[in-house]
Amino acid sequence: MDLTGKNVEEYFEKFGALYAWSTSIFVLQLLALTWFTGRIRVRTQTIHSEEDKVWMKDGKITLCGNGGGHPDVDRIRKIHFEDLTLIISWLLVVPFWLLTSPDYTTGFIIMNLFVISKIFHTVLFMELIVSPIFEKITLITCYFLMTIVTVHLICCF
């Protein structure tokens, strides 16, 4: 592996736009999950602090200090946590993987497949589309791609 300045610049020039695009998609996805969490809390009248009563309409309000309080809120919080752990790991590992000079087509396919799988997994887990088998398949695909990238990174360094 040749890590001269020209080689590193060449690979980051090729993959830089794709990495920036996937990063921005993931940031938008995480921000959307934050918005969905707020909408679900308002819909279910479930809050986690006294200050949130300002946003609630009249009716029975559930105050849950540990963050959950309703199955829909628990589900959205779980997917948000899973997304944070997997996406942050991906965003930290991929730049180092790109230093190993992967083939452009392979890198393009792996990076795009991860983005698509993660988005579909999030949508399926939120139960916007109900399909338990595809939810598992997309999650397995995400972890499989993360494993491929990590093993390739370890073997090349």
C-alpha cells in the first residue's frame, strides 16, 4: 500500500464526494428521527420533563423521566440509538478504509449499499412499512458491510 500524498489525494478526490454525500444523508436521517421522536411524543402525550408540558394539548399527559413511557416512543428511541452507534462507527472507519486504496467500483457499491440498507432499516424499524423479514435483512446487510470494510482495513494495515 502506497500512502504517498498524491495517492491519498487521488483516492479522497474520487471518494470525497460520495463520502460527503453519504455523511449528509446520515445527518439528515438522524435529524429526521429527532423530529419523529418529538411528533410521537406529542401524539402519545408522553413527555420526559416538566418543561415539555408547554407543547401538549389538554388531556392525560404521561411524564416518564427515563425517556420512554410509550411503546412508540421506545421504538423510535431504540432506532435512533442503533443509528447513532452504527452510523458514527461507519463514518469513523470509512476514511481509514479509503486509505487502503479500494477499487473504485467496489468502494462505490459498498458505500451506496450501506446507505441504502441503513435508510431502509430505519424506515422498516419505525414501522412506516411493515415487513419484519426485510428489517432483519437490511440490518444484517449493514453489519456485514461494516465487517467487510473493517476486515479489509485490518488486513491492509
